[in-house]
Amino acid sequence: DRVLVRIKDLTVEKADEEVWVRGRIHTSRAKGKQCFLVLRQQQFNIQALVAVGQHASKQMVKFAANITKESIVDVEGVVRKAYQKIGGCTQQDVELHVQRIYVISSAEPRLPLQLDDAVRPEVEGEEDGRATVNQDTRLDNRIIDLRTSTSQAIFCLQSGICQLFRETLIRKGFVEIQTPKIISAASEGGANVFTVSYFKTSAYLAQSPQLYKQMCICADFEKVFCVGPVFRAEDSNTHRHLTEFVGLDIEMAFNYHYHEVVDEIADTLVQIFKGLQERFQTEIQTVSKQFPCEPFKFLEPTLRLEYREGVAMLREAGVEMGDEEDLSTPNEKLLGRLVKEKYDTDFYILDKYPLAVRPFYTMPDPANPKISNSYDMFMRGEEILSGAQRIHDPQLLTERAKHHGIDLEKIKAYIDSFRFGAPPHAGGGIGLERVTMLYLGLHNVRQTSMFPRDPKRLTP
């Protein structure tokens, strides 16, 4: 009949109350007739004391001291106010005086990694000569690594990004859609697709939900979004590429100008950033203990620069590049630093990319055939969204596909979707893991992918 209480709710207001708590044994330390345990739930923990007395025998103290780390236990005890703040615990003002303890699930005595090592900042480990855990060890033993307070905080915040994305767009009148992930042809006419056996023929894993988002716009849904897996068969072994990631995709019809869509997407991201600041400070602070980072800065309204302005800033900083040359990763990062210095923002839009560096379905600028109605959005100098006004005229789309040397038969379904009347529209796709990584100032997207997939990793 007893109700289990959450560790995060054990505060001085509950002092002298009897409670039941379920948690993992994070650490245990026997000292004479006492045993100090630290019980953990997600990113919260509390000190628990088992001491010989009215409710505990010597055998019980010995039993508690021998429970292996990471075992799950139920504890009955009394919440007591601490005489001094308890370092190393999130609940610093109270401790739990244990009356009964039950082992619910016992962990093996030998762990593949120690959680204290896994949350230690690398700099601190180097200075003190103490162990830190490398990335491959973490990912090989992901279940244990996900128990750390840092990982718990990262994925709680990531959940918040999805929640805020949905909340914001639904409030703006968008409809959430679900799109197929097994498709008959490469989504964007490219070669970086995974082929799968499909009965007596072959199919592909979707590189993007773009075709289906656009079909919904053609079907008069006007504003749509989707959240789902995206697959890219790129042999990119970088800090920011995955072969499977979660896409936050938006598509929208507009009335007069594609900037209506750009502004809507930018405002959606700003609302996400504001929501994270308001709702997830505990998680942000938890991550920053291990990975210190400056707070994420953004402007309202969002800074929008034209591509030529970005190129001019880079040239001023000594970079040599042509007007129609795409941004390299180093130049992206440098531009991010220059923008931060000049405008004091970590989030900005680069608009009007050269047509030559964009996909075939990108609408050319009507005033300048060398420029396109396309845009990228950046966080801390790295791209998190690539978008454009789409060509909605089948004849122009056919011409642009031929210009890019694309086999028209492979994209016939895509072109045909615009033959029955299509409104002008634009959209873009956001990488969830990349947004999480850059908002928190982390150094590798694998830290923000729960079970990452890259060219070298298919398990766990």
C-alpha cells in the first residue's frame, strides 16, 4: 500500500516523514557500525545511512555494505535534515535514515565502467591523474553510460526540444504528419541511400521526408511538420554526421514571399531556445558541470544575413573564396565566430545561397539567375537546417533536374506531384541530435544520439 517517493522530491519539507524510495546503489561506504549509501534516480541522488540501532542490526549494516553498485533497491526510512550540506549529492540538505532495505535487482560486481569516471570532466581527470571514459567505451556500454547524470540530462533536454517543437508548431496551426521511410526511389535523386530488399524488388530508406511533405502541401494541408528517422548512406566519420538521425521537418505554403516560411522556422527555433532556458535549467547546469560551455545566445528577431554578406565577412578575415563557392566546414565555423563577435548571437540565418551549390529543386531568385531562394540556419557556427523555396512548376523542375544530370525516370513521381496545381511553398529539415549538441556546446553528435549509427557502428 505504500507509495514510492521520487528522490528529487525529498527536501527539508519532508523532514521526519517516513518514505519508501526505489533507486540504484551509486556508492556504498562502511564505517564501523554504519554504512553510507548514495541512492540514485536518473540525475538525482541522496545519501542514505544504515546504522546499528533500533531498526538495523550489525547483519543489516553488513548486508547493505555488500550490495553491489548499480543494484536496484527499495528503501524504507525517515527523511532527516542534514547538519551540514552533503557534497556530491543533488539533495544536499537531507539524508535518508534507513529502516529496511530490499534488493530488487542485483548488478554484477564487475562493471564495464565506473559512473564517477564517466561524469568526470576530462581536464579534471588529466590534472588529478584520475580515469575518464573514452567515447568508444561509453558507446560499447551505452546502457551504463546512459545512467550518468550528464546523459540523463542530455536526453531529458532532447525530449524537451521535441516537445517544444510540437507545441510551437501546433500553436501556429501546423498539422503533424507521418511519412514513409521505405520508398521506391532516392528521396532527393542522390546516391547516398541505403538499399533494402523489398519482396521481389529493391527499395530505399528515406533520406528525407521532403517529397511527402511537399505532396501534403499540394493536397492543401498548407502547414505540416513531422518528427522521424532520416537515413543517409554517407561515409562521413565526422563529429557531426550520423547515418541515422531524427529529423524535425517543416513545410509550408506561403502567400507572397518565401521569407514568410524562413521567419516561421526561425521563430520556432527561438521558441524552443526560450523554452529550454525556462524549463530545463537543471539539465543545462548538470551537463555544464562535465562539459563547461557559455550559455547559448540568440536574438529576437533572428539575425538574417545574405550569403554575399557572409562571404564579405570571411574575405575581410583573410579567407579567399569565390562568389559561387560553397562554405567549407572551417569557413562555417569561422563565420560563426565572426558573427558572434559582431552581433553577439550564436544563432543566425544565411540567406540567398548561390544556385550552383544547391539541389535541383531549389527555386532560382527571379531577380538574379545565379542566386537561389534558399537558406541555412546555424548554431555556434555549425549548420543545423538547410532549406529553400521549392520549385513548384513541373516544367522548370524538369529543366533544373536535366541541368543537374539527374535521371528523370528516377524522380518522375516527384515531378508528377506538381502537375495538378501546387501552391508556392518552402521548408527545411533540422537535425535533432545536432541541435542538442550545439545548444549544450558538446563536441560530438554521438553524445546526443541515444544509440548512434555511423559508418563504423551498428550496435548496440
